[in-house]
Amino acid sequence: MTVDVHLLTPGCVVLIAAFDDSPEHQFQVEEVYEDLVTGTVLTGPLAGEYGEPEIELITAVIPQETTTDS
């Protein structure tokens, strides 16, 4: 499932679906491109790491007041 790309803006927080060995996690978007976003992982074992997930992996845009530190 993907979200409306118009909701993807620098600074927004999104939920990335689990893939390979990476569990579902929150991600803060820095830049939005046609097929991917760049930014930083906020939760999970890769927290703090830079990433470039494909837009198809984004399952939701999370309102800022509901993000967690888990």
C-alpha cells in the first residue's frame, strides 16, 4: 500500500513497511524524489541511520504529535 505522494514533504514522518531484515519503522523525510525519499530512521534497530526507501514502502504519513521513540 502506498500513500498520496502529495502528502510527502520534507520534515514529515512516515511509516515504512517491513522489508528484508528490517522491521516496520518510522522515518523522517529529508527530500522527496519521483520514486524514493531520503532521510533518517527514527525507530527500530536502525534508528539514526540514513536511508533511501522507495515510495512504495511508505504505508502512512504520521502526524508529528503521534511519533514514538520505540
